[in-house]
Amino acid sequence: MKKIYSILMIFLFAFVSCDEPVVLDLDEVESQLVVEAVLTNDYNALIVSLSHSQNFYSEPDFERLSSASIRVTSDKGFYEQLKINENKVYYSIDLTPVENDEYTLTIETPEKTFSVSENMPPIVPIKKVEFVPNPFSGADSLNAFVLVDDTPGKNNFFRLFVQKIGVSKRVEYYLIDDSFGKDAVISMPVYYRNFSPGDTVVVELWHLSESTYKFFTTLNDNINGSFNSIAPGNPVSNMPPGIMGNFSVYSSDIDTIIVPERFSEIDQN
């Protein structure tokens, strides 16, 4: 009996000890500049925010930096010094991006000066949106298929958002390249959301630069990594060594669609 009691005490001790917090002994790392820059064909063509990275156990500090000088130039002679607003976000007033032009972002801080260049992808229109019955949910529960004509002669990269009006917006999106449908029609099935006749659906298609696609892809892999995946690392970036973040460049096309009663008649453009 004494032996059994001793064994039970060992198991009880092991169980209780598992509840104790574990503090990882992580080395302090040097704070790095973080750049969040977006260039697109939307109204706010170019916005940039700057901050610093932090150590794992540091108190959260979301303060943006306002001591930088930022300018944008193009290979066709455009030049603009960015303004800064009350939220410490730098922005362009005069820039209207031109497809295939190269844009260079130059950032000067008290510590360093560097430049990053990207080409503006052309807008790829949404050709057609089809709704078909979900085989597991019946004819009143539809999946969307977004079709686009791939721009021939080059590698193309896309990010797709499909949002049903009246439903809280999620951060779900669809990343795809043109491997399946190169120089032809690319079909992008949206399986993660169902639609019904009468729904109002907003479809937004981003045509990404290659480096922007790689940044979003590796960022997505880090966020959605499983228990058995490798330890996450910094996303692939177009920033120079020692700088975190990305200069993300894309063009977008948006369609708003009402799903009709006869969903097979859906046809855009």
C-alpha cells in the first residue's frame, strides 16, 4: 500500500508541476526599423508608416516614428516629398500610379538612408463570376468561382477578397499565381464561404508585384502554421538587410454583384 501511495504522489507532483509558467530565456535583440508601405491604384495611392521592432517580453509600444524624410520617384521623372498626417502616417498627394512604371521609395531617418524600387502591375479585370451549388449543402448554398484572363507573357500573382454584404468582414483571402491557367483563363474557387440567391457580393482582385506576393505568402504561412510546422521567421521582404517590413505594390479591380435566383446566369463584363 505504501508503494502505491508513493507512486500516486509522484504522478500528482508531475501533474501539478505542468501548470507552472515557463519563461523562455530569450536573448535581447537590437531594435530594427519596421516599414509598412503600400502603393496601389486606390485613392490613397501611397502610404508609409514607420516603427521599431521590440523584444518578446517588452511592453507593447505602437508609437509610429515621425522624424523621417520620405520621397517617391519614378523612372519617368515623377518626384514627390511625402506629407505626414496627425496619425504619423506619411502619404502622397500628387501620385497617380501608371502601370508598368517603376517607383522608388527613399526613406531617410536619423540613423540610415535607403531606397526600395518596385514596378506597378497593370489592373487585371475580373472577367466573370460564377456561382455553383455546394455539393455538400444543396442548391441554396453556392460557391463562387472568380475567372480572370491571365496577362500573357509574364508571371502574374493575385490576392482575392470575396465579401458578402451584411456579414462581418473576415481577414480571409485567397493567394494564387498563374501556374494553372498561364496566358489563358485562371479560375479562383472560393470554397470557404457560401452564398445564396439575393446576396450582394463584393469581389476585389489585387494584381501583385512578385515580391509583394512572396511577402504575403510567407506571412500567411507564419500565421497559419500548424503545431508540426517549422518555427516562424520573418516574411520574405524587399527591404534591405537590417530593415523589417515591406514595400507592397498592387493594382486592384472591384465588382459588386447581386446573386440572381438563377445563379447560372451570372456573367460579368
